[in-house]
Amino acid sequence: MSETPMTDKTMRERLARYHYSHEYDSWTAYAGYPWERVPDSYEGKQHAYKSADFILAIPEIKEGQELREKAESGKLVEKRCEVCDGEVQPHDDYCEPCRLLVNTEEDHQADELTRHQGV
């Protein structure tokens, strides 16, 4: 089985195939017919696709799918604190305790600089 990237379309296709083969026409699905040649039954492929759409509409599944796509594309990069390697907000370089520490050190260095310059 080849490794296909898991997109919304491929996830929908896999769910529809699984649902169709297990619920509606197990004889033809298990007889080895290709998915494209399996005849539509009473509820058939369209119902299988609708079922897949309902499953993919569940918020947790949609969120997981989006996270998977971001991770595969390299866009899911968690920012870490430069000092302690803790979690930070997307717009910060430091976590809250380290930001206070760094700001205090920078203020102290600025005070030392102005004192040495005689300002």
C-alpha cells in the first residue's frame, strides 16, 4: 500500500470505501471488484460519501486533520522560550517569568550604561 498524503479528499474517500464495504454491499466489495466498478446499490456510494462527510464534519476530527496537515507541511512549529525552553505565546520570545527576568536585566544594563556615560 502506497503512502498517500492524508488530505480531506483522501480521508473522505477512505471513509466512504470503508463505510460502503461494511454496511451496504459487502459481497461485491469483498469479491475484489475495484471501487470504481462496484455497482450502486439501494443507498449505495452516495450514502457512503454522505456518511464520510458527516464524520469529517465532527469538530475534533476536523481539528485533528488540520493539525496533521500543518505538521506534514512543516507549518506546525511550537515556539519555545529562549531561556528555559518553556511554552510561549506566538508573539513572544520568552515565557512570562523569563520575560520579567530579561526585562529586569535589560533595565539594569541600561542603568549601568547611563551611569558609566555620566548621563
